[in-house]
Amino acid sequence: MLIALNKPYGVLCQFTSDEGRPTLADHVRQKGVYAAGRLDHDSEGLLLLTDDGRLAHRLTDPRHKQPKTYLVQVDGAVTDEAVAALRRGVLLKDGPTLPAGAEHAAEPDWLWPRDPPVRYRKSIPTSWLSITLREGRNRQVRRMTAAVGFPTLRLIRVRIGAYALDGLAPGETRVLAG
């Protein structure tokens, strides 16, 4: 079984929480599945869940280099130089990243409101980027945008390999394979 979930902001990528925080169990009714990969609690978007360990491995192991695409709202007006740096790869504390697919993006017209809303500052604009990675380090997109001078405000994963968010509302699931 393979399930797509649009993971809402603030939901943990696990099925239980000792602190009573929202988890996948609040959104996924199918039993015996687990997340193939992770999204931080403050990230949103496509999360794949499966009961097939081999499929989970193919989706998450860096050796298989499944591209993952994110729409990213950042603080400030992103420069062409910053986009070029992301495309080349940037140096993080744990070493250089692989080159990323990066481009300026328009704010999506299908975007749902976030609760809580992204902070708004009248004097500082925000911009959107589309970033595609073929590696998956901890909080990598956030660290990359910060490294080029544009901290991430909102991060939404829209695609993993051939699988896309495709209109799922936050908290909704879709069975992709049975």
C-alpha cells in the first residue's frame, strides 16, 4: 500500500506523542503503514506512507536519488546570485550540498492558509523559490536558504519522484497503490 498525505504544519511524522502533540494518527486511518521519509513538524506538504519496506527504501535511500521538490517562502527579495549559489550547491556545517534545482517561483494560487500564519513584516518582502534536492539532510532546505542569506519562512514539499501533492488539502490522504 502507498498513501499520499498532505501533512499539515505542526504535525509530527510519527504515530504517537508523549506530549499530546498532533501526529500522523490524527490524519491517517490505514493501519500498518509508516512514513517513507520525514517532514519536520514546521514543514508541510507531501508525505508518503507505506507498508512495503522495499518501496520505503527506494523512496528514501539517497543512493536512489529520488528528487524531492519544495515550494519555499523566504524572508527578503531573493537575488539571482542566491539562486545561482543554490544551483551550484552551498557549504553547510556538515559539508557541501549537491547542486540543487532552484528557481524563482510565484506564490502558488492554490495555497491554503497556514495556522499560525507566517509572520508578516511590512518593510521586508518575501519571495518564493522552487527547490529540488536529490539528497535529504536534516532541515537541508532551511539551512541552504539561510546560507545564501534568505531564511525560510514556509516550506511545502510538493513532489517526491513521480508522486505529487496534486490538490490534496492539508490533512487529506489519497491511496496511490493498494
